[in-house]
Amino acid sequence: MSLSAHAAQGKLGFTVDAKFDRKVLDADIKHVEVTVVAPASPASRAGLQVGDVVQQLNGRPLVGSSARKFFGDMGKVKPGDKVALVVLRAGKPVALVLVAE
């Protein structure tokens, strides 16, 4: 399931493919992989890459957490907000900070 990870108010500029235990948003997250990074976006400027697997959002692990909470939190992002991600890239964790537009 590909879902946009940008908010209605603040734009981050990336899309993810999220896999859940069930096919509803209150399910536990199993895997969140970046599928699109918009050019000249906050995600691009922070170094996010297609294929990165999001492990943490603002210091909280994603695997096993609520998909509804993840997308709810992303929907609350406003311009100027900082979003800290830890992604897995080539088997190694990479910390990134995106500043929403």
C-alpha cells in the first residue's frame, strides 16, 4: 500500500510503501519503505533515498507501532516542523532530519 507521507499543512516530499499486519490503519506496522522522494523537497535535501526503510520517527520505533498513529502524526506536521527519521540503508542506520515546508 503506497501512502503519501506529507501532511496537509506541512510538506515533507516523500511517499512510502507501508506493510501492516492487517489491511487496516489500526494494524501494527511491519515495514515502511520509501518509494518516492520528490526533487527539491525537504526529504531530498535531508538525504532521504528511495529504498530507505524507515525504522524510527522522532525517536520512536515504527515496527510494531500503530499505522494509524504514524499517519496521524505525519498529518499533524506543519511548515517549519522538524521530523527526525532513522532509516535503514544498505543494512546500516542513517539519521536524518527533515524540515517541513
